[in-house]
Amino acid sequence: METKLTWKNLFFIGSMLFGLFFGAGNLIFPVYLGQQAGSNVWLAIIGLLITGVGLPLLGVASMGITASNSVFDLAGKVNRPYAYMFTILLYVTMGPLFAIPRLATISFQLGIAPFVNYGLQGFGLLIFSALFFIATWFLSRKPSKLMTYVGKWLTPIFLILLGILVVVAFVKPMGSLQALPQHQYAKSPVLTGFTEGYNTMDALASLAFGVVVIETIKSLGITKPAQIAKDTVKSGIISVVIMGVIYAFLALIGTMSVAQFPLASNGGVTLAQVFNYYFGPFGSLLLALIAIIACLKTSIGLVSAFGETAEEMFPKFNYQVTLVVVSVVSFLIANIGLTRLINYSTPILMFLYPLAMVLIIVAVLSPLLGNSKWIYRVTTIFTIIPAFFAGLESLPKNLQSEAMISQILSWNKYLPLSELGLGWVMPAIVGLAAGWLISKLVKN
């Protein structure tokens, strides 16, 4: 049994965690940010790194600091029924009912669709998604092998392929960094970048993937909770450093692209144009490989995390059977109902996000404030209503116009920072202070 991980193993675990985080969405949105930010790109990058990198790190750190084995374990610090509710909603929406099927469709749209006739797109998605989820299932069967599959194989391949673009783009830049800033990036680039990073919702992913990191560390022979906690935080730092560097490079490439291409509706369009500009027809193939690998490694992580957490929460569940069920359900939804499902899954994610943020923040502050359940419970109670508002605001427009929902949403405007999607912050701070005070009174 090892008593401490080598830096080599820590690096591979950090590489694995980066690979699990960095899907196609993380590839696209920094490019779009760079295009919009123009000459203010460095300030926008600072804002992006605070939340886009800082929040995932805090999520991983919260698991280590509290010596939690999973998000279910961490959420149990509120109470056990809440832990079941929060964990089930998190993994169902981050899993087969939203995130995992979308990984297949995004990688198809970016990587395969350009090579398939329009009339055959449906059949192409069917075949591609079947192969995608067979690969996901196959590489998820042994959790102890994820460090090898993702950390040692897929992530290095992904970084090498993406590195080709980065090197060429900076050796032969398309333009300067003096493009005209657009929209809010002209007025408040740091805050706008901050909001964009917040909206990636990678804090949710950090909680979902925490169990994978912890199980990987245990599989390497680390058994002491204190050492597991330290190695979890160290691997998290390695992961987000890699992520931050790539975010910055992609944002700068997005800004330079404005000299050659008009502002696009999303970063995917710009990324395709950039690859074609530098590599011609081969660029489409290179982008296809990058997008598919990016989505596949995240899919492997989510399916594995779903199986491990389901087995922890419900011991009668079999990990291998769960993998098959999740893969099959994700395949079906990717082909027959993803668009409509997104309309109803997004509100659940937006409801969960403030609750996840509160869980992370209280856990990270626990060395200072203590680990009393009163702090977790009262802060969560104060956050639930604004979290409910956030979920309602993400409902389809036709539902928002319903009289009762419209009335409830009008109350949200009275919360400070609600216009930034941060209406939960002030109630959470009040709840945190109240919970800490109650914990002291009860203790005395």
C-alpha cells in the first residue's frame, strides 16, 4: 500500500480530471468570449478564470477538505433526505437525461455532420451515437482504469491535437488583439467574463466527478482519509491549471479571428472557420477528432460517476448493470428527444446550481466556521427559494407567461444581483451568518 502518491501519479490524476471536465462546450465558449471581448480580452480572461477555473477547483477541494467520499456524502451534511434529493437530481440531469446525450449530439454536429449529406443526418446520428455509447460503456467498465484511459491516453491525444492549432495560431496569427469589444465586454469585461465562467456550471461537474477522483486515488493504495483529501486537492489544482491555460489560448485565438471572420453566433462556427483557415480540408478532420475525444472522455467520466454513486446510495444496484442502462437510455434520448428534454432539464440544473455553490462554499469554509450541520442546513434553507426562482427563469417562455409563474418571477427582481443570475448570493450570506450563529449558541 502506498502512503503518498508520487507527483507522476498526481499529474495523471489531474490530467484525468481535466479530461473529464473539458468537453466540447469548454472548447467552444472561450473562442466566442475572445471574439466578443476584442481588445478587452485579457480583462475578460481574468473574469473567466475566477469562476470558470476557480469554481471547479473549489468543488474538488470541498470534497477533499471535508473528507467526503462522494457528493452524496457531502450533501448528507445537510441531512440524509436532502442528500438523496440533491444527488439524484444532479446525476439524472448531468447524466442520461441531459448532459450525456448532449455530448453525443454535440460531437456529431461538430465532428461528423459536415461530412454527411443533410438528408442522412438522422441516420448518421443513429450510427455515430451507437458507436459513441458503446465506446463510453466499454471504457467505463473498470473505474480503476479511468486514469489510464482518460489521464494517460485520451487527454494527451486531445492536448496534442489542440496544441497543433495553438502553436500554428500564435506562430502565424490571423490578426491582432485590438478588435472592437462587443456588448457588455465594452463596459465591464471582467464582470462579463466572470458571469460567462459562472454559467458554464462546471461547479456541478466538479461535484459529479469528485467520486471518480477519490476512487482512483484509493485504487492506487491510498487509504488514510487525510492523505486522500490532500491528493484530491492537489490533483484538482493540476487539472484547473491546465484548463486555465487552454481557456486563455482559445480566447486569444477567438480575438485574433475577428480580423478574418465576422462575429459568429457561437464559438463552434468560429472554431470551424479557424481550423479551415489554417489547415484547409484537413482542418475539418482535425476538429472532428478533437470534438469527439473531448466529448467521449467527459461521457466516460459521467457514466462512471453515475454508476459509482448509484452503487453507494443503493447497494443493491450493480455497477455494470447501471452502466448498460445509462448508456442505452442516453443513446435513445440523443436520437429521439434531446431538444425537448433540454427545455425541461435546464431549469433543474439552474435550481441545483445555487444549492451546489452553497454546499461547496460552506465545505471550503468549514476549517474556519466549523463543520456543524446547522451551518449547512440554515444556509441551504435560505438558498432554496432564490434557487427555485433561478429554475423558473429557465423554463420555456410559454410557461413563464403563465400568471402564477409570472407573478413568482416578479418577486425575484427584488433580490440583489438577480439581473446577473446571482440572486441567491445575498440570501446565502445571510443564511451562512445565521447558521454559524446558531451553531455557536447550540454548542454553548
